[in-house]
Amino acid sequence: MNQFRFAIAVALIALASLGGRCAQRESDQPTTTSTVKARDDTASAGAPTVASAPTTPPQDRSPTTRTWTVDGLERAAIVVPAVSVATTVAAADSAPTVTADASTPHPIVFVFHGHGGNARQVRRSYDIEEHWPEAMFVYPQGLRTPGRLTDPEGQRSGWQSTPGHMDDRDLHFYDAMLESLLGEGGDRARVYSTGHSNGGGFSYLLWSQRGHTLAAIAPSSAAAVRLGRDDNLGDPMPMMHIGATNDPLVKWEWQAATIDGAKVLNGCTGEGVPFPNGTTGGRGLIYRSETDTPVVTYISDGNHSFDRSSSPVIVEFFKKCRRAGREAPGSLDPHTSSVNSRSVP
């Protein structure tokens, strides 16, 4: 695929985020304990071995609302911390013990709400944290933004749709969050973005404009209909698309064109094979790439609502992706003067 460097600039669909599935959970509070499976390694007699062991000690994953001042505006996100990675070691003549290693860098997963949505709502909809306790999850809050298919007056919250739109305020917000969170133990090689509708479109925009910072993206019910048509170059990147053939807002033909464009850009060949390991009833397919930048699809016959069954598949996909050989060109420009934190009530 090295011979192909297709242009990618995203004329994204700024969409209304439907909240029908959001009422399924009433509480915003996550569980504060998690179980980490120990590795089943084999070692020589008398040497320390990793064994089945008690769960990790309870760790606080209480969400907090963090604020950043970016371009003179206060921006906010709900941040759910990662649990420390557990290491379980048992000597031949002693019981297993569990220790938490807080020094291990943790993945960072950004989850962007749709147009008209909010950070709390998308957190409930995705219900994703329990599937990856070792990762930090970040739910940013958008500002009032004109939509392209709905809300042209910009009365509802959302994300910029193209480079330069809204003076790139949301790209600057992403830069500020990322720089701050990397400084708090985040793993620069494991930064991911997902989002629904307009939030999924913003994930496509991040691929185009901030691809050097990301290991993979997983947009839902979104489209990047100008893949290969504009002048901004994008590097191949592992991508998962969550979509529905009966989506009344983001038409399936737009989504299908986006998937096809991503396959070309990423150098994917051949037919899709079940992902992960045939456990999704044929809905999850992976299209492999010689550049190790596969495209995964997770398609239903549903509508524009977020498909919560995709959350564990998103995590499975992200866990397989690390950013290698695509170092950021210098430090990010944070566009920020202050960072604050408060607990989420």
C-alpha cells in the first residue's frame, strides 16, 4: 500500500445523536472493582510462576469532570481513570499475591457524543468501561455547533465537521486533553477514538488531522464521504466501523462508501473473515492489510441508535492495535492555560 497515498479530508456528516438506548441505565456510577485475569505461563520448577489468583484489590474508578481552558473557552470532559495493572506472582512454597503496578502506562480511549448529545449520555450508551478496566476513558463535552443534516442554527452541542470549521476549536480541545492525560501516565502508543454519529464523524476528522497521535479509531453511524477526493493526506490506520443498513440519517450507501474508501487507503485485500474469532454471529468482519492496518466492520440491520453490543468488540479491536513507527512530530500544541478537576455527582 506504500505506493498508494490517497488524499483524505473529511467532509463529515454532522448528525443528531439519538438517545433511545440511553434510558436503559439510570446510574452514571461505575463499579469500583475489577477482575484481571492472570497469565497462564509455564516456568521451570522453583522459579516464580504466574498463577490463578485473587482479584485485584478494589481501586477507585469514580469519574471526575476535568476542565481545560482552550482558546479562551472552558472545555470539559468526564474522565474515568484506569485501574493499575495487576501482577500476580507465587513462589513454589507460598500463596499467590497480587500487586498493582501504577507505573505501567495505560491506554486512553476518547468517546465522543453525537450532535445534540452530551458526555453523560454517551457514557451510558456505550457502557464500555467494564470491558477494559486497565484503560482510561474520556468522554468530552461538545459546544453548540451548526449541524449539516439537522440543527443548522447550531443550538445543540456537537463537534466541528471539517478542518478549519469553528476555528478548529475541537481539534485544539483534543490536543489539550491528550497532552495533559499523556502527562498523567497515558501510553502514547495506545490512544484511541470512538464516537457515535457526529462524534464518529469527529473520529474520522481526527484520523485526517491528528492521525499521528492515534493507534486506531472506531466510528459508529458516521461517514467520511470524501475519502480520496481532497488534498489532505492521511496515513493508513486500523479502523473499525459500526453501522446499520437501515440508518435513516446516515444513509447506508454513505457508510458503505466510507468503508470501501478506508479499505483502499489501508491496503485491505480479500474477503472479510469473522472478528473476533467468529463470536459475533457474522456481524463482525476483519479485512486484513499487508501494512497491518486492517478494517473491521460491525454491521446490523438496525437504525441510527448506538449498538451497545459493539462495545466489547471495539475493546477487542483496540487491544490489538498499537501505534508503531508513527511518532508525533514534536510535542502537541495544547492551546491551553489551565486544567481543573472535580468529581462527577
